Amino acid sequence: MKTTETGLKQGFKDLLAVYGIFNFPILQGIGAYKGIPDRIVHVNGKVHYIEFKKVKGKLSEHQLAFKAQCEADGIDYHVIRSLDEAIELVNAWREQ
């Protein structure tokens, strides 16, 4: 089954709602920071940045730079490409 990025975003949002995990989308627009991810999640005392991509989708140059900055700062950055990956990530958080 193919999953669009929009469907993946909605599915992830719904999954987080089931478990009461605080999260919110980042809305892009004029003047938005280039490369900022799609969603922020707060869970287990940590902040996670989430970027959604199609199975073969690639991070842009700005997204790669944002990801590298997160890694340098010790902030978790995840790229989710399927509902299975989303479920696996949420289950890992729940096990912590």
C-alpha cells in the first residue's frame, strides 16, 4: 500500500493521540526557517524533530543542514517514510 506524505503525517498524528503524546506541526510559510521539519514531539522529557518523506524521498540541502545541527546539539531528528516506521518509533518511546 502506498502512503502519501499527507497520509503518513495524519497517521502519525493519530497514533500519537492514541497514546497522549504531546506534539504539534510546524507550519511552513513566508519567512519560515528553511529546512525545519514537519512536526515536533515531546516525549519522556526529550524533544524530537520529525520529518516525513516518501519512501524514496530525499532530504533537501537545508533539511540536511538542520538535521546536522540537531545531531550536533544532541537533539533527536527522525525521518519517517512509512506507517511501520512510525509505529516502531512510538513503540520505542513507550518502552523507555
